[in-house]
Amino acid sequence: METSEYLPMFLAEGREHLQELNLAVVRIEETPDDQETVDEIFRIAHSLKGMSATMGFAGMAALTHEMEDVFELLRRRRGGLSREAIDCLLQCLDALSAAVDAIDATGAEEIEPEPLIARLKGLIRDADEAPEEPAGLPRGAERPDNLSELADGRRVVQISASLREDVQMPSVRAYMLLSAIATMGETLACIPAPDDVDTFKGREIDAWVVSERTDSELAEAAGAVPDVDDVQVFEAIADAAVETGDENIGDAATPVAATPDAAKAAPAEKRSGGHKGSSTVRVDSERLDQLMHYMGELVLHRTQVEALAARADVPGLSQAMQSLTRTSHALQSMVMQVRMIPVEAVFMRFPRLVRDLSQKLGKHVELQLVGKDTELDRTVVDALGDPLVHLVRNSLDHGLERVQERKAAGKPETGILEISARHAGGNVVIEVKDDGRGVDPAKVAKKAAEKGLIAAEQIDSIDTRAAIDLLFSAGFSTAETTSDISGRGVGMDAVRATIRDLGGEVVMTSEKGAGTCAQIRLPLTLAIMAALIVEADGRPFAIPLDRIERTVRLSDQAVRSVAGRRMLVLSDGVLPIVDASVRFGGPETPPADYAVVVRGGNERLAIVVTKLVGQHELVTRPLPPEVAEGAALSGAAVLSDGQIALIVDCDAVADVPLPV
């Protein structure tokens, strides 16, 4: 079978399965007797093995096959697996993840499973209990000749399912379907048999199961498998099959009911046709990017037409324009929703990360994930992973204390690390918060002086806010020694740079002895933004609306000179003034008329301009590298009259020292 056309689907589903397995293994270590998680592990591992075998990746299939034997120990013993077994399974998952990455890059799995397989077999040999037959799908099981004898008076249900006609990998779906059925009870027989699933190319799948679940629950479990088109559930009366002498029960050519007599005797609650395959469709990310690009072009053209319609005196044009605007707004909202994915895609990596690092550091840590369903743009999610990893590692290494230190401070032995996400207007706010030791200004100041970032005489004047600013300096670290976790001076400055590249900001607050909170604020999407268009020296600029606090007329406010710098005096503070014309390479102009109060980094400032044009939705475009470098601009956008408006980077403006 030619499998190359199915490779993208294999890679996508393989990564999902491995991520889910990582989460499930960490969860089963914490709650060993969680039967629902045990069943989930079996289902995912079985599906991954079938997919790998079908695609011809023998190394992955062999390793997953042996992992199933270790997973079987979870069903045979209470109390879960040993630390050694959990560590070995996680190393196997790392090897499988590396194999998937290698397949994506080179087409070859590049995995050597033998050493890991040997360790897995050693774990099985060391188990105290003798191996037993799995409760689900025993390997190599043959179809029983007598269901009545096997049922032993128990309720037997026949589940018959049909795959869609256009199913791409029937053997994989057969694995997934039989695995899902196995979690609902004891499978007595199935077609195809377990040994035949790898070569299965049909569409009809049957299973006879001893289960106390309702027919609707069984139908729902089977129907949830992708590409399942139709599910039917019968009460299979095994005795009827024996009385009729029908020796072909369960044969591949047999109808859905075990026998005509069995079908007649059954209550015959049929579960049919309600589920028509998966409700989701995988779409290549490049197509989504292209869709967003064309949506942006549509927004631009709509703005241009609106400007023309405002000047034209054509009967009915205004109403037509309103309809076009309303429809395009609805389409824009829908396109944005298509690109939105839950932030859980990033959060899923942290249970494993926290588990590994807390053990390495000898700390007790409870991870709390809040707001996993919060959605934001796919491109933002893709870029968010590394900054969050930096923040989590810093909290684990620098923030949370070891057990003895926490006990001495009167704290619980287990530290709390909370990662949360929520919507705030047109932004997403993500926080990494711990209840650790907090930032020590004296320690930070001493380290900064050693690195030459501040003068020695400034040490005593450094407070918590100034200490946090120093933490974001390039190359700065408070670690006493360099390790594979921290101490190399690469972290917080990289976090700030990445978040700013995404059009967001990162703010840290801390209280010594009580903990630290790092807050990331990001736009929901990067492609289309709402901005205030202003003019300075006749040139248009765009200031992101989410950074603007208010606009004021300068003639109504007091402007003072403080230490040789112009400052705007407002009722809620004194703000430094930045002349937009001068800051962005223009000549000094006569006193401007307006000031736009914005948030930049950890401070507020007033950008003075000559004209406020109005609020617009803009399709953003990146600037050429030679223009963007050091320009305090984050991009550009084409306006309805054809002019190019440069988008102001408020954080970069705030970082530049003001002229004296």
C-alpha cells in the first residue's frame, strides 16, 4: 500500500497520541488506581502501534508493542507502577517523539528500540505476578466457537460498525475502534481478529463484548472513533447460536446480528447512523494562513470602498455598503474562529516538564492549570511554547524552595505552581505564578554589580521593581552555578524579546517570601489589528488600540520641564513626552496638538502627534529587516487612500532613553 499520502495525517495524530500518553503516564503516577486513565493509556497505545505498523515504521510499532506489556501491569496490580517503570516509559515516549520528528524531517524513523525493549522486558520479568490475559483484546486470540460457554450466563452485546467509504487507513481505524470497545467491557471475539488488524482493508468490524454498559454508551464509544460511519448494537443471545447449530457465527460474511434467531430474540435496540464520522477536518496550516491573508485583503478593499462610497452620491450605495460591511465582518469573525485553538495545546507539555524537573531538583510541586480552553490564534500558540517553558523553569529552579526551606519558612512542603489563561478584551492574559521565595532585591543587585550592570554604590537603592527590570537584562542570572536547567543567562531577556515580537508584553510582580507572578499579555491574532491612526509631520502612524489609555489635547494640559525633559502633567501622574515626528526620523515640528497616553513595557508615556485621524482595522505586514532594526516599529499597513502607516512598537519606544 502506498502510504506517503497519509504521512501528514500520521504525523499529526502521532504527535497528539504521544502528548496524550505523556499526560496520562504522569497522571497515573499520581493516581495509580485511576481506571479511566488506565483504559485511556491502552486505547492510545494500541492506536499508535497500529498506525506505526500500517505506515511501515517497524521500530516504533515494536517499541509500542512492548510498552503495552508494561501497561498491562497497571491492570493486574494495585498501587501502580514503580518509579523505575514510569521513568522507562517516559524515556520510551521521548524516543517515539524523536522518531516522529525524524520522520517529519527525513522520512525515516531513526530509532533504535532494542535497548529500551530490553529494559521493558526486564520490568516484566521482575514483576511479582504471573502474566494474565488482558481484559480487553488478548493478542492472537481466535474467534470462540461457543459464545454461550464463554459468556457463562453474562450479558453479551454485539457491536457492528461500518467505516466510511473514503477511509484512508482502515487498519488504523480498526485498531482504534476495537480498543475503544475493549474499554467498555471484556471482548470475547472480534472481526478482524487482533492478529489480522494490521492487514485489515475492509469496512465492516464486529465485536462480541461482555458489558454492563447501556447500548447507547457502547454506541457512543464506538461512534466517537474517527471515520466510523454507522454503529449498530444488539443483545447477542449466545444460546440461540448454539441451538441453531450455526457454526459460522462471527464469520466475516455473517450479517450484523449473530444469527437470525439471535436477532429475533434480542430486544433489538439499534444504534444507527446518528454519527457520521468525525465532526472535525484536518486542514493544512498553510491553507489557514492563506485564508487569513485573503481575509486581510478583503478588509483592506472594504475600507477603500467605504472611503469611495462616502464621497459618491449614488442612490442605494449606502445601504449596499452597509450590507457588505456587515457580511464581511461576519466572515472575518468566522475566519478568526477557524484559526483559534485552545491554549491547552501549549499547557499539555507542562505536567511532564514539572514532574521531571521537580524530581531533579528535589522539590515537591503541585501544578495547577487554569483556563486550558482559552483560545487564541494558532500562530501565537506556536510561538508561545518556549517563553512559557523559560518562565516555568525559572519558577521551579529560582522561585520554589526545597522542602526543608519551606518548612523553615512555615509553608506547606509542597509548592504551588499555577499556569492560567484568560481573555481580557482583545487580548489573552497568561500567568505563571508560584508561592516561592520571591525576588530578593539585595541578591539581584549584588549579582548585577558583579556583572557590571550597575555601580556598587547603587546596590542599596535597588527595590523590587528595579530588581525585576535587572532580571530582564541580557545575560543576567542569579544562579550560583551553571546547570542544564538554568544559570546560562539566557531566559528572561529571550522571553521579553519573543513576546514583543508577537505584539505583546510581559510584566513580572513579586513579593519576597510570598512568590512571583509573570504575566504575559498577547493579542488574540497577529494578522488583523485595531489601531488609532495619527499623523506626525504629515506622516501616518498606527498605534495599537489595546496599548492606548486615552488621548488628550495638549492645550488643556500642563507641560513641565523636569531635569531637562518635557513631561506631561496629568491628574493620575507625570508622564514623559515622546515627539512622534522626532522619534521616527522626522524633523522637529511646531508644538503638537494632541498626546496619546500609551502603556509601554512597565511604564506609561505620552506620544505627541499633530492629528488624530480615527480608529481603523488594519492588515499588518512585516517591515524589511533593514528598516525594522532599531526603528521602534512593529510593522506597517496600507490605508484606504493608498498611504502606508507605520505601526508603533510602544515597548520599544519606552525602552529608548529620552533626550536630555
